[in-house]
Amino acid sequence: MKTRESSLKAITEQGLLPLFFYEDAEVSLEIIRTLYKSGVRVLEYTNRGFAALANFRFLIDAIGIEMKDLHLGIGTIKNTEEANDFIKAGAHFIVCPVVDAEVGKLAHDAGLLWIPGCFTPTEINIAHQLNAGIIKLFPANVLGPVYVSSVKEVFPGQLFIPTGGVEIEEENMTKWFKSGVCAVGMGSKLISKEILEKRDYNELAIRTKKTIEMVKATR
């Protein structure tokens, strides 16, 4: 069983949280298989399409058979109805673009890691008081690494992960890790629209391995 502690460990050890959504369930599974074969052991599927819930159920079933050590979380959860649906579907952790105390409570009651999205110090403080295991800084391209360095001092011990604006580029990644983040979230920069549309699993494997190596080198 995946727990709050095991998901937290998986994300902090990997240092990278890939995230994506695609409307085709079979293609989504092939993307996850490619990520897994390339070394990924934790990732986020985003709730950004009509088929997201049905796809997620399909993916959880397949992972339970093929990739038992993989943590699959659900992202873009904005309310308790969505949280309930995906917790019942077997989500290993919950990621939100906002801070919703009731969603946090649902995740905590289920023994799952809750990662709310924050932008301001006030939002961070609320999430911190609600025992967010990791706080997602979003959109990270607007906030930047300097923001993390400044705000982290106010919340000692709190873990942060930036999403949006993280590049597969050594200088950029070094700045993020030097700012004090525990991992980086990466969506279209890693799993691009072109890769999804062309089903280019070979390019995804190359890009993923490169990104994992870069994370290791720049942390």
C-alpha cells in the first residue's frame, strides 16, 4: 500500500515529478511504461480532461500488475468531489493547484500525501498549518528560484516543489535546487505535446534519462 510517507520519500529521492494528461488511456499507459523503464518511480497524472477519471482507473489497474513499486498521484484536484473520486480510484497522492483545507483533510484521513499549490506567503502559511507534506509553487516561472530562497527561511522544515518554468537545462535546474527545493515538477518540457501526438516513446526515454541524470548532477 502506498502511504503519505512512501510517496514523500519517492518524490524527494527521485527529485523529479513528471506530470501529464492525455485523452487516450492506452497512450497514457505507454507514456508511463516509458517513464518507468527510464527510471521514474513516481509521477503525477493530471485531471485535465473529460476522460481523466476513467483513464486513471485504467492506469491504476495496469500499474498494480506491471509496476507495483510505482507511485501514481493525481493532479489538478480543485475540490472535494474530485478528491473523493480519485481517492476511490486508488490515487497514491493528491496534488492541487490551490489550497483547499477540506481536500487536505480528505487526503490526510486516507493516509495520503497532499501537495497543495501556493503562490503567496499567506497561502504557504495556510498550507503549512494544514500539514502539507510538500507545497507546490505554481506558476514557478513567475515566482523564480530567488522567491524560494527568501520564503523558505520563513517556513523552516517545509518542503517545496516548483511546477511550471523548470527547464531541462543545467543552469536552470541548478538554480532551483540551490534555492532549496526538494524536487522539481516537469510537464510539457519533458512530456511534450509533440511526443504525445507522435507517440515518440524513444524520444521520451532519451529525454527522461537525461533529465534524471541532470537532477542527480545538480541537486
